Amino acid sequence: MRHRGSSPWSFVNKDDYMSDSAEEYVPAARSSSHHRSRPRRRRSSSSFSSSRSRRGSHPPDSLMPHHSSISSSMTSSTLCEPSFNMAPEMSGCLLQFAVDVCRKLREGGDTRNLLVSPLLLAGMLVMLLHGCATRTCASAAALGKALHVHWAPFRMARSYDRVARATLAPFRRPRLHAQRFTYTIFMALFHDNSVPLACSYYQMQERLSYLLMRRNFAHDAEQCRLSMDALARAVSSYSFKPGADVFPRGSVNEHSLVVLLSCIRLEGSWKHSFQQVSGDFHETPEATVTVSMMRHTGSFRMCRSSELEVTVLELPYENRDVSLVILLPQRLDGLAALEKRVMAARLLHCVARLEERHNMTVYLPRLKLKSVTDLGPVLKDMGLGVLFTDEANLRYLSKAESAHLSGARHVAVLHANRKGAVDSDNDVSPPPISRGVVRGTVTPPSVSASCPTSTTPEGALSPSSPSSPTADSSSGRNTSTALDEPSRSASQFVVDRPFMLLMLKRRPDVVLLLGTVKKLV
């Protein structure tokens, strides 16, 4: 229920503005008929417009972007693409938590391509947060710390519910086609017969389209595993070959009580079509493979980050609310350093500084990425081991005293082909990939004595600033501008090395995918 004149971002109850100082958290019940707002009186057009201007339909101040982000987007060279302004207090759970998960996977020795959905990863923990018995229990404290909202985890959970409801509202069915872009989003909680769910917990299934399914793990664990694996394969459009199980043997046994599953699959048409070419991709400085690439010449939004040592490029889809952001390291082996240095604040700062560049030729490999992540060991390493014990205290999830998490798996699939809505006239004669261009960076217009230069590992010259910007690496906040303006003579952007990607969705502003690509399958 929203008050008259409010926006979908508005807080419903005044308790949302308060801190989590109460003793227990009670899931919100459905509003009764006598709580509904009165019918709106009919007014004249003049009085309605004046009243609307006084009240306004803007989000609360806490959900509004900083003025710096607004001014940056308004002063850019174009406003054809909608701006991306994530709510500041939601960046911890909707982006930084996914960054932490990827970092833990790398520290654990995972050398594969990483692909996760920050929106769904946070949703899996919010599902457990809604089941915590009290605000002060160990599970709630651990979840709040992992989601970077230890100061008010349940207030964040309510904010997440609003964002997820606005994002997942069209997903009454798992798959949705919107302007030649296919979303497939699926979240499920499987529970054993010995762990009956509380009646209030089923409200999440209605509000957020979560699937709550009962299983008989104690008596037929193998059959339950096969059915769960088949469901995950079907939702992912059978992107995984036989033998690459989403739920392998041993992931579910007779002692399993609660298992979480989240799946996301994204595929769509670009705003402009690409031409198919071939090019080299350097998996390592020593190993080079020839891959199928896509090429397009046109206008793109891009910037450079001297703090992250990357060049950032945004590729728009035909659906104006979705775009793919590529963060390409300046060095062939720069992905490892980028993964250690990246933070949510720095990523959002890069996105806010994107500016349109004309006459850019982009070379991008054709992407068919898929990843299955076992979140159990990762969550335990992040301090959430209490959720896997009998001390989880998930009373609002189930009345069973022994209810706890037994496993969690995450599936992400991304397909990027060369199809687009508009054919480009500039793609008649593809120029060769220039060997004098620094891959993934912009070529300086000229090198003179007044502009000192530094030699990159690839041998190309790039201008070096006399006073390099400083940044607080511990907090991720810039003490001066860390992003340089793209060079005016930039011509090529060649994705020929391991890189990082972000899938952005506007209205509401969320990050659908975060990934690092080391090898092309």
C-alpha cells in the first residue's frame, strides 16, 4: 500500500525510517480493507497540478542519488541513454556482496570464469534474513555483516523487497521477453518434510515470486537431487551439457533440510548489429587463441580509470533499460590485480563517468558464458557458518528447532551474439586491428615534449599525468578525480584479453550480472 502521491520507491510504514532497535522482527502481514486509502477527490486541472508540484512524486532522500552523479550525467555529451543511479545504501548488498563472493572464490583457488547475479545473491540471503527469529540473533548479525548493512539489516531487507518486487514483478513466469531481450530469473527454496514452513513465510512467494517447494530428502535424497537438477537445467534453457550437473552427486543427502537455488539467464539483441570477424584473444601473456569476434563502428559511452587501470565501455541493448559494461585492463595480465582492487563504489563511479565517444570501432568476442557456483563453502568463509548449524534460529522460516541451511547453488548464463536492431552503414569495409593501438585503451592524440610519456608493457605510448590522482584504497573513496577523459582521437577498443563485465538494468537501477572472463568457451 502506497500513500497518494508517492512513488514505488516510497517507504510504506514509518518504521522503515527507524533503526532496528526492536527486539523481534515480525513479517509484515497483508493490509486489511480498512487500511486502504480513501478514494481521490476530483479536482480541477489547475489545483491538481499545483498540489502535485508541492507534494512531488520523488523518492525519499535516502534513495536519491548523490548530486555529483546527477550533475555528471546531465553534463555528458548525450542524454539518449537513461542514467544509472543505484541507491547508495543498497550498493552494499546489491553489488559489494557479489564482489566479495567473487574475491572469495578466487582466494579459494577457483580459476574458471566467474559469473554471478548480485541481485539474486542478495535475494538468497534476504530469504534467510526474513526467517531469522530476532534482530539480535547470531544469524541476523552475520547476514547483516555479509550484506554490509550490519547497522540495520531488516530495514535493508524491506528496501530490497521493494527493489526486487519492482524488478521481478513481470516474472510471473520464469522467462520474460521484453523488446527482443530475454530474461530468465528463478529463485527457489527446497525444504524437507521435517521442516514445514511458517504460514507468514509463504507471503514471500506471493510478493517476490519465490518458489517454495517441499521435498523428501530423508527418504529419497537421490530422486530429489535429480528433480532439482532437472528443474535448474530447464530454467537455464539446457545450457549445460549432460555430465555437468547443477546438483552433482553428494550435494543433497538424507540430512539436507533447506537448500537454496537461484538461476539467471540473459540474452538479447544489441542496439546496433555487429559484423562477424576473427581475432586473437590472449588468455595469458604467453597463450593466444583465435576466436570469433564481433565488430561495430559507431558511438559508445566510455571512460578511463587510472585508479583501476582499466578502460570502461558500455554496449547498449535494443532494450534501452539494459546495457553491458566492459572493464578492460590496460595490461594483458591485469585482471588479477583488478579483481583484488575492485569495489562497489569504484565500479559505480566508473559507470557515472561514462561519456559518449564517436567513431569508435569495437571488437568484442562472442560470449557464451555459463557458471554454476556452490555457495556453501563461500558463505562459511564469509562468516555465515552459523546458518549451517542448529543454532541458526530460523523461527520465522519454520517452527522446527533444527531448521538450518544445508546448501545453496547459483546458476548464471549469458549469451551475446552479433544480432542487433539496426544495421550499421559503417560496417561495409572493416578496418584491420591496428597494431599501434593499445588494446582496450584510447590512443593519445600526439606525443610532444610538453607531455611526458610512459611506456606500457605492450610498447605503446600513453600520456602520464604530472600529478597522479590519489585514492583511499581502503575505503574506495577518491581524494581526487581518478578517471581521465577519453582521448579525442580514440579509434579502436579491442577486447583481446581477460576482462570484467557488468550487466546493468534501469528502472529500478540494479546490477543483473557481475563476471570476470578469463577464457572463451
